[in-house]
Amino acid sequence: MNFMCKILFVGLLFLFMQPLYSQVNETEAKAAYMLAEENYGKGNYPVALTFLKNAKAKLGGANCKILYLQIQIENELAKTQRNYQDSLLKTITAFQTSPDIKEFNEDKVLEVVKMKMEMEQKGIEERELREKKAADSVSREKLFNDFSVTQGWELGQTLEEAEKKHANFFRRTSSEKSGLFPGLKLISSKDVADVSVYVNENKKIIGFRTNIEYPRLISKYQNYTSGKELKMKMVDAYTQMFGFAPVVGYATSEGLQYIWKKNKKSVIIAWMVYKNGNGFYGNDYSYVVDEAIQ
């Protein structure tokens, strides 16, 4: 057999074998699809996707029937794994642009279209919720940054500036090192007993402490239980306003302390009680200190 005859023989053999190869591939594709359906019914979704991938490889592409099953599988996976949502949308697009979609079951086509519209609507709602949460976060952060427990006093002013504005406060004072905020000096007034100021090494006022003594409160708060309930309502209100929970400094039968701290700024509620015969007396402290001020 000469060279030209060999070429002709191989060509004829190839043409003869092509339908056989196509038939084998089509049969294996059908088997892979059936296995994908079976595993989908059993809830073995990743395995089902693997068989579908095999079916597409055997066919050299995907038709609406394969893509429809893939959509069902990915929809189930997307319920618990958000990373499948993008893949699901891509599969839906491939389904809608598939050449054989006009011959496919109309009810199933409508089902896929409804699924896509619902996903798009859900995406809009989730985006709006994220935007609202971001706006709320900015608003709450501003509330925390602007929060103060005093009127007429300003954080960041120098002692010299404060003495001019608050002569009564500085007429007679006492000072001590702060135990709660190491490195700061706590200045208290003997004439203005309900306010004290925190001063840093640069002689700037960076915080305040207000104090209410219990004997000054109205009579309905003159017992431990009602006083604690009132304080806990305030803790809940601050937490809601600032958008984050406090650290508990202490919570005992003799006192409570809750600390909200962010970016070196601290807001603190402290409540101390002391027994006095059958009753009690004590102090209600509020602190605002911004250690970021230099």
C-alpha cells in the first residue's frame, strides 16, 4: 500500500469512527445528567454539579435542560453559601441566551425569570439595608464623638482659657492624680461640687466627671432596687445611642460601672452605694474623657 492509499484509508476510517465517538459521548452525557439528577434529589449538590460539568464536557457545551438543572442546584447551594449567588446569576444568563430556549418548557422558563427578578429585588433590598446601616453607623459615631456630660465647658481648652470662663470653679480647687485615667490630673472645685475636670500634661482639659449625691435625688429613687433599675435603663439608652455595648468595669451589690470606649474617647457611667442604717447613700458619676486631645 503506497503512501497516498494509506492517507485515504486513515481518512475513511476517521469518517467512519466519528459517528461512533459522537454516539458514545452522547450516551455518557445522558448518564452523567441522570447521575446529576439523582444526586440533586438526594441533596448531594456539589456532586450533582460535578456530574453536570461532566455532561457538558461530553456534549461540548450546555443546553437549556442542563442549565435548568444547574440553576436548581446552585439555587439550593446559594441558600447557605453566598458565593454561589454570582454563579447562579451567570447560569441564569446562559440559560436565557441559550439557542434552544424557544423550544424549552415555557413554565420552567417563567420559573427561572421569576427567580432572577426575586434575586434582583433581594439584592436591591440588601444594598439599601447596607446603606442604611452605614448611615446609622456614621450617625451613631457622631453622637458618640459629640457626646458631653457638661454644658458651658469645652474639651480641648487650656486651663488658662477655662479659668477666665469659669472663675467660680477655679476659686478654690484641689487636685489629685487620676486612678481611672493614669497620667491625667483630676481637678475638683470646693465651690462647684458636681463637676471635676481632667487635665493632661499639656495643661489642656480633656475630660469631665459629674457627680450627683443620692440625698439630692427625689424620694422615689431612695432605695437600691429602683436606683439600679434607673441606672440600667440609662446603660441601655447609651448603648442604643452609641451603637455598641460597653465594657463592664464592675457590677456588684455596691456599685456599677460601664465603659464605652472608641478611638481613645471614653464615656463612663459609675454608680456607688453605701449602707446607712436601713437605707443607703452614694454617688452617681458620669465621665467623658478624650485622651486623643493633645
